[in-house]
Amino acid sequence: MKLTPGTRLKSAACDTEVVVVRVPSEGAITCGGAPMVPFAEAKPAGVSLDSAASGGTLMGKRYHDEQTGLEMLCTKPGKGSLAIDGRPLQLREAKQLPSSD
């Protein structure tokens, strides 16, 4: 599957939905231990959530991977954790604004 910024993906194992913000150099993107599928496609039957990848996602939060440059925005939360090539994606913290003292 060819990824571009704005590509919408959904988890095959839970309710998580994301939008790709920055495209990775390469890698297999998973959620809940199962490969993510394009938003327009039906979820494959029989896919269950892997308990080792069940940390959950938060709506409106960005997740990234330093090694590949992947960044995704969660548009619908779910029970699965996002990963690329087996590495969990990290929650991107908001940048601190300078104080106006």
C-alpha cells in the first residue's frame, strides 16, 4: 500500500483510525498486533487484539517513530497500540510555548 500524507488507515483488530501526517521511509504499520488497512476497505474477519499490543490510542494525539519519520494523528481511539516494524510508536508531546512574562 502506497502511503501519502492524508492517507486514512484503520485497525483490523480494534476501533483505532488514523491519518498519516508524515510518510515513513519504509515499514509495516500495525495496530493491536495486526496490519492496518485502508479506511475504505472492509476489516478482515477473524482478527483479534494481541494482548502485548493493547496499550490503546488517544483521539486527537499524534504518534511518531524517530527511526522512520512516520507520524500519524489518531482520529478515533481504540484499544490497540500503534507500531511500525514491531516498534511501538511514541506519543508526541505538545511543544511548550515561551512564557509571556
